[in-house]
Amino acid sequence: MRIHTSDAIVLRHGDYGEADRIVSFYAREVGLLKGFARHARSSRRRFGAALEPFARVRVQWTAPRGEGLVSLREVELEDLRAGLRSRLDALALAAYGCELVEELFGDGAPHPEVYELLGAFLDVTAEGGEDLAGLRLLLEMRLLRAAGYVPHLLHCSECGDAGGEGVFFAAARGGRLCADCVSGAGLRLSSLTLGTLARCLQTPDTLFRGFRFGAQTLQEGGAALVEALALHLDRPLRSLVFLERFLASPKVPESR
Ligand SMILES: [Zn+2]
């Protein structure tokens, strides 16, 4: 039986029966990987802390005969990212990042760039020292790009107009809209906010340190990204409710 190996991030785990666990990983080589960890609960020695959410691990598994969970043989802990466990707001943001990756990239195809991006995001969130709302904005922008869903930011998505300070945003219509094209509901925001979002994509995907976003960018940009992501998610994310207890939810600006 062939043994497969990959670097991976533990996304979450659940109990199964009396003794076992089901664990979801995001693996560099294969993307979303769901495995069955036999005796993970009855014998602590079997996997130790290596199945804890957000940990960076090296996982070995064998594939099932047909559909279904892979069988986990060994999971070696490389970094627990222990800093996440000392702050509830950081923990909530990490859980949100993991759920977002699972929902957007759980298609069974490998996306090594998403593995690197999520790993760098979790590292910085665990180490602390950065504004969590800014980390969230960067993560959302970059995941949208990795999924091929970046909305129009610098030009009106309908007429291409790039002027105007006060503009609108409607994810379902492609993103930015000028005052002439909006003719319905749209978030009202500053073109500077959308310019800042666009500039986030000119930096390396794994760079999360050293950004400073103003309150207006976090509020307006955050609301636009919530809308842009919702368009591509089948259901509201469970972790978002928990996250919003800690990070003020981006308020939807006045619409018209
Ligand atoms: Zn227009």
C-alpha cells in the first residue's frame, strides 16, 4: 500500500466514536485532505498534539480503496503555533482563515500557493504584534485573488470610468461602480479605499508584516470584501460569528 507524505496545516478535528478522530488538513501537495486518526483519543501517545488545529505538521497517509477518508499513519508536529492559544481574538481569526480556505479551496486540487499563504498568515497571527483587522483584510484580498475572484477595484466594472472620489461597490455586478452606473443598491465608499485594496496585491502573498491601514480602509474595504466573499461561498461561515465577537464587524456604509 503506497504511503503518501505532505507538509500540512491542521484545519480542524472532530471526534469519532469513543477513541478516534476525523481530522481536516490543508496539505501542500494535495490541497484539502480529510483523514481518519484511529485511537487518537484513546492513546495520547499515538498522535500527541499533532492534530491540534492550526499546527504545521508533516502527515503520512494511505489512500482509501474507494471514496472516503484517508487513513492517517503518522502526523509529526513541526510547529504548534502556540501563540494562538493565548489570545481568543487571534484564535478566532485563525479559525476564520482556515474555514475560508476550506470553503474556497476544498475542491480536491492542490494549491501550494494557498498553503504558503495560509501558513504565513497563521505564523504572523500567532506571533502577535500586528493589527488583526489588517491581517484579515490582507488574507481576504489574497484568497480572492488565488481563487480568481478579485472584483474590479480601480475602474467602474460597467463603463470602465476610473474617476471620482466617491464611488460604489456591488460584488454581484463585478465590483466598483461609478455614480452614473450604480442605479440601485451599492456600498458607498472612497476610491482611495479601493486603491489601497488593489495595492495589497502588489506585495508578496506571504508578507503580512508592516502594513498600516486607516480606520476608513478597514471599515469600507472590510465591508466590500465581506460582500465579495459571500458571493462565492455556499453558506455563511461558522467561524465568522465567533470572530465578530472580537473584531468589530465592518459596518456596511450608507447605501443608496
Ligand atoms: Zn460606470
